[in-house]
Amino acid sequence: MADNLSENVHIALLYDFYGELLNERQREIMEDRLYEDLSLTEIAETAGITKQAVSDTIKKCETKLLGYEDRLRLLEKFLAIRQKAEKIVEISGEDSRIKDLAAEIIDIM
């Protein structure tokens, strides 16, 4: 798992990168859990399925997201680039051109 990220934040970031690879039903459940912070019971009521089915779907989605990251490493690369851009801002000193360019990179990310 990621160094300083909580598990929920890590899964949310993975979802940002790979969520479109899930089917529509899986995306709805994951978004309710991650972005709406709904309980399993609330999601089950909304989706018209059991609480156990919601739990199983979330676990299956998390496994898929982690698998995508294991193979593609997009989140890992993103975080490394962002960290390096922040370091450039930190060490750029008075050179505003470098600092501005690094800040633009960070804003894009």
C-alpha cells in the first residue's frame, strides 16, 4: 500500500485513475462509498441489493483497482512526478521561471 496515504485515500486515488475500467454498476457503488461516504446499508437500499452484495462488490472493485495499479503503476508514477515537481519548487530559489513551471506541473496534477 502507499506510504503515507490512508487505505481509503489510496483506493480513492486508484479509482480516479482506473475507475472507468469498472462497469457502470461497480462505479456507482464505489462512488457512493468513496465520494458520498454512504454506509453499506445506504448503498444497498439505493441499489436495491443486499448489504453483503455491496460489500462483495466493493472488495471485488478494490482488488481490481489494486491489480490495475500492480500492472500499470500509473498512481505510483503520478505521485513520484508530483513529489519531484514539489522538490523543484522547493530548491528553485529565486528563479521564478523554474518555480512557475514546476508550480504549473503541480497544478496540472
